[in-house]
Amino acid sequence: MTTTTVPEFQHRTVLLDEAVDALALDGARANGVFVDGTFGRGGHSRLILSRLGPKARLIAFDKDPQAIATAEQINDPRLTIVHDSFATMREALAERGVNQVDGILLDLGISSPQVDDAARGFSFRNDGPLDMRMDTTRGMSAAEWLATENEQTLEKVIKEYGEERFAFQIAKAIVARRAVEPISTTRQLAGIVAGAVKTREKGKDPATRTFQAIRIFVNKELEDLEVGLNHAYDSLAPGAIIAIISFHSLEDRMVKRFFASKANVEQPDRRLPIRAVDLPQPELKLLSKMKPSEREIDENPRARSAVMRVARRLPVPEGA
Ligand SMILES: C[S@@+](CC[C@H](N)C(=O)[O-])C[C@H]1O[C@@H](n2cnc3c(N)ncnc32)[C@H](O)[C@@H]1O
């Protein structure tokens, strides 16, 4: 048991029914083994558990100690909790006696409690220490990174992960300011960015892109997704389903490409003397791509950028 205290911030689960429906927890699958790679506050996990049979298992991952403390409050012998990245899935499952699973859900990015709690340092709206780590037990905070990184890398990260046009000006302003005083709060950083961004996007704070970029970098979100996709794929039993909810185009592009690389295999020249069983076979079947309904977006504006992609692991053909 951890002694982490969990402040009272709520997370409104995005695509709750749609994601759990996608895992098709019926028939024999109801007593299978499932993974929730991003427990958060457990919205998806609780619904999954409510639909699973008595012999099922749900293995839930999260990097965030507060998410883990929340998971530990669920008294259900079918639930196993892992305080680590889903990028460790293969080994984490093997250590718990699991080699293959029947379904995996990843609901990527940050949870509302992480953004809403000023003390976590993710928000440019509420002043707090510039931390931005999902896993507050390890790694470098945003403040530590901004204090030490060279200007070119700052610019590259802000440009690539934030898709920010003014990355050059922002990186320069950060380096100039840190020579005068440490940049240690979210308000300071938001002010520096606002001074460097020369135009305004309608309805968007000028710091949005930079905060997104730094958060993605500090938490190694894209590296984890790259590794995690492979771990997840290797862990899928034939017929297993994988559902991934992304919240920005960098993530969704990676998921889309990964799924396509397993689903669309190039066939060799048909005139070549190759036996049918030796022809490359697709390993995933793409099942659906879905966005939240207008109604869900009205009720929960944070759902507006979500995209869910679902695929099924195909069985290896006989004789292959
Ligand atoms: C959008 S929230 C998930 C919300 C959850 N589905 C719910 O209904 O409460 C994303 C969560 O994933 C966690 N997370 C993000 N990347 C992770 C990773 N690579 N490994 C484990 N957890 C991760 C975050 O700490 C956060 O708690």
C-alpha cells in the first residue's frame, strides 16, 4: 500500500462505453485477461471490471502515484496494479505469470486531476511549481529540464512536440530569463511564452503548445508510446483486441502507422512461385476509428480532440 494522498479532483472518462464495448467483453472473453495501460482515476477499469466474469483478470498500469493510490482503493481480487509505464508491459505481464492477453486499452495523455491540481505543474492557468511529471517519484521535472537544456534542443522540442511556430523565439526567451532568475513556476513560464509568441490563436492560450511540448518531453510520452505499441502488440493473443485513444495528432499518427504496418502487408509479385501459406499475412485487422459524439464534447470539452482506433490480432494461419 502506498501512503500517497489523492486530492479530490475528478476525471471524466472519454469514450467510456465506446472503449469498453470495443473490447467485446462477452462470451468466453468475459473470463479473459485484459490490460488497462492508463488507469487514471479508473473510469474505464471500473466499467471493465463490472462486465468481466469471476475468473477474469484486469492488469492496470499507471505512472502516476495518485492514480495508483486510487486503484489501490478498489477491493477486487481480479485487479492487479502496476506502478510503471505501459512501455514495460511485456516484462510486467511476464512477472505476473501472463504472456498473452485478450484485450488492451490505452487512453493516452494526462488526466484531468493532473491538469486541474496546480501542485502538479501541468497547467498554465493555475500557478504552481513547474513539475509536469506524471511519475513524481522519478525523472527530471520541467523546471530542472528548462534550467539545463541547451537552446537548440529547447527549440526543437517546442517546435516538434508543440507544433509551435514561435519555438525559436520561445527558446531564446527561456534562455535569456533563466540567466536572470530560475524559472520555477507555471505562471513564470506562461508569461515568458506569451511575450515570445507574436500572434494569438482564437480560443487558445499562447502557452498551450509550449506546455504540451514540455509535458510530452518530460514524460517521454512518444518514446513510451513507440515502445508500448510493440509491447502491447506482442502481448495480444490471437483474436485479442487493442483500443487506443489519442488526444493529439503526434500520438494518433503513431498509432495509425503502427496499426497499418501490421494490417496492410505488401504482397510479392504474383508470378513468383510462392506457396499461398508462405505469402505475408496481415497480423491485425482494423476494426474502427471513432471520435466522441457532439453531445460528449458539449458535456466534456476535453474530449474534443480524442480519436480511438481499434484493431484485432489475427490468428496465425495454419501451416505458416
Ligand atoms: C487520460 S488519463 C486515463 C484516464 C482513465 N482512462 C480513466 O478513465 O480514469 C491518462 C493516464 O495515463 C497515465 N499515463 C500516461 N502515459 C502513461 C504510460 N506511458 N504508462 C502508464 N501510464 C501512463 C497518466 O498518468 C494518466 O493517469
